[in-house]
Amino acid sequence: MDITALYKIFLACTSVTTDSRNCPEGSLFIALKGDSFNGNAFAAKALESGSAYAVVDEAEHAPAGDSHYILVDNCLHTLQQLANYHRHQLGTRLIGITGTNGKTTTKELMAAVLLQKYNVLYTQGNLNNHIGVPLTLLRLKPEHELGIIEMGASHPGDIKELVDIAEPNYGIITNVGKAHLEGFGSFEGVIKTKGELYDYLRERGNSIVFIHHDNAYLKEIAGGLNLISYGSGDELYVNGHVTGNSPYLTFEWKAGKDGDRHEVQTQLIGEYNFPNALAAVTIGRFFDVEPEKTDLALAEYTPQNNRSQLKQTADNTLIIDAYNANPTSMQASISNFHNMKVENKMLILGDMRELGKEGPEEHQKIANFLTECGFEDVMLVGDQFAAAKHHFPIYPDAQAVIEVLQKNKPHEKTILIKGSNGIKLNTVIDYL
């Protein structure tokens, strides 16, 4: 079936799903394959559960003569082609966002600001890969005035694949840092892959890029682009500085050299979130959101999903950043925690995953930094920290930490919790 014929079927459906456990009435089910599953085998179940049609790529799962089954060559490619075709039919202005750290928080802040004036579609959760991006695009409706498409990457070429599907009109790279080095091969590989967003917009021409002017790596790869800059310099489109961080980030911003000063008290933890907030201010200004509404949106935004969250328990104050970790974000979190004007600090830190051959060196650097900062109450979790040289207690996994906390629960501490998601430090929160 060609894409135009499939598109007519898509328009007649209520939604698109790839999960046979979640098939709303009248939906279009697309059977994807993974290392441990084959969606084709669940096509019949999807139809029984409510889907109107099932797209499959194995003939044995498409009974002859049954028009509810649609046989294609490759379901993943079909999903991506359908999303790109839909994107073209609607022509919605799209902002593509990627970066090593902060892209999800920046996306959420951008959405909060733009929603003050526009009907905005934006990536839900972290649906930012070769499946999540097309599923997001297929949620676009004619009433959406803007879209924010988050793009993640762990290997060279990942961002190119996603921009070719989404074809964004605008772009922002939050930053580049040491993450997924196992897949990228090197820090240079990270920069090159994230820069694939810039490459696409450069080739497209007349595209706007929002850039953190203080980031030398981004400036180096931004040649030939139409730049809207934000950062610390007075002459920039939007500029500002941090005014407080105990514990919530407070900052000032103004438009250009002579703009009015605005102060915003956020509910974000960490000075490292300042560029993320300033990016949202910049995009709000570019799209003519009233400054007062921008300030209100940023002040009211509450972080979720264990990203820079502050949680007050009966016994302690927790700073939870347990969704992800890499050397750049880990160093930033520890540095911010060190600078916070609070007493009785404690750290529970987990291994940083997917660093490949650079893992031992990067974990040693973090251990050294903890010593330099003078932290004493530290719990390190995982094999990589265990292999590093330091004097801090080490635990094999989160369960081992829980067992210690059950016997000796901390009281009246401010506790930073950070590690890669696979270390599962989110499980220790209930014991603090």
C-alpha cells in the first residue's frame, strides 16, 4: 500500500498505537519489532482490543481478504514515512531540540512559555527516538500552531535520521557533554552527532537556531546559521544571570542591552538549569509571548520524573536527579550542591552508564572532585565507582543502600541523589 492510501486510513482512525496492550477504539496499530518481541504476533489481539486496522510486515499475520490488516515491507519505515507525510500535510512550524543535558527540561520550559499564547504540541516524556519522534508527529492536529520535537541520540547518525523525519523549521542544541560515549566513540562524536541538527538547518536555509552564546562548542559548529543568541553578554537577544540558588534557582533576564529587568523565582534546583530557563525566555520573546506571561510560566513550572526535583520528607530534604547521569551533568550537580548554602549535606551517587572505555577515568574524576569539595557523608553505588580510588563507602546496588538506610535512617539532612537510571536510585527515596 502506498503512503497516500495509508494516510487516508490514518485520518479515519482516532490515534496511532504500537502497543497491543493499549489500543483505543478506532486506533491504527503498527506492529514493530524489537530484540525480544514481534508486534506482528499481536496484530489480531490489537484488533480485538479496539484498533480499526493493523499494519504488519509479515504475510503470515495478514489473513488474505481481511481488509483490517495492511501488509507493508517494513513497519518501522512505514511509521516514519507516515509521520513525515503527515508533517508535510499540516505544515506546522516545528522546533527541533536536542542536547546532552537539559533537553527534556528545556522542552518542558519552552512548552510552558509558548502555551501562554499558542496551541502547542510537544514531546511527551522522553519519546525522543526513532519511534517516539514519529509517534509525536502523528499527534499533530490542524489546530496546533507550533510543535516542539525532542530528539535524543546515542549513536552517530541518530539526529540526522530524526531531522529527516521531522524536518524542523527551528532548532536548539542545549549543550554537548560526555554521554553515551560507548555509542559515540568519543566526545567529538557527541558534538558531531548533536550538530546534525545544525547541519540540517544549514542545508534548509533561512532557518533560525537558538544558541547558548556562552557555549564555545556550540559556537564552533554554528557557522552559516541564522542565530538568536542568549547568555551572559549584554548585547545578546536575551541575557541574564543567576541571582539565587538556595535551594531554588532565581535569575534575572532582559531583552538586549536596554530591555526591562525581570526576576524569576523558579521551582528548579541547580544553577545548571539557568541556560535552560534562559532558552525558554528567548523562544518566548522570539514568538512574541508577553514577558510577564513568560515569567509566570517559568515560576509555576514544577519539574517531574526525578529531574532536579526537591522533595521534603518527614526526615530530610531530597534533591532528586536520578533519571540520568553522565560526567558533565554529574559534575554540574555536585558543584551546584557544593555551592548551596545548606547544612548537613549528604550524597548518594550511582554509576554513570554507557561511557565505554572512558568509564574508569570519568568515575575517578568524580571521586576526586568529591574529595576536593570536602564532602564527608557520601554513598557511592555501582561497579565503576567501586573500581575507582577513594575513601568513600561503596555499595554494589540500590538494594544494598536501602538495607543500610533501613538500619540507620538519616535525619535532618539535605541529600543529593543522582545516578544513571539503570542504577535505580529512585528506589531509595522511600527510605529517606
